Amino acid sequence: MHLTYSYDSGSEADTVEAGRRLADALIPGMNVALDGQLGSGKTCFVRAVCRGLGADDSQVNSPTFV
């Protein structure tokens, strides 16, 4: 099954909330792909997902700046 979902965030707080909501909806084995321009908030989003899952978000690095 393949689902596509698009979300346009109005602020960093909105991005964090969307990440937290995704964390609540994830089940083991799910795959998530992110696509967005440089500076669009992907790393912020992934950090929020990690926090929502109880993981250490300090381990999330932006691949652009590594």
C-alpha cells in the first residue's frame, strides 16, 4: 500500500506538531520518505518525530550540513 500526504506548514511550531502527530500514527515496519527544498524544515520535522517516539532527537543531523 502506498499513500502520499502533503503538508504545508505555516511555522516551526506547526512543523513540530505535524511531526508529533506522525509519531503517534506510525506503526512498526512503516516507511516514511520526505521531500522538500533546502531549508524547508525536514530536519526539524524528523526531530519532532523522534521526540514523539521517545527517541533522542540530538542524533538527527541535517544531511545537507554533514
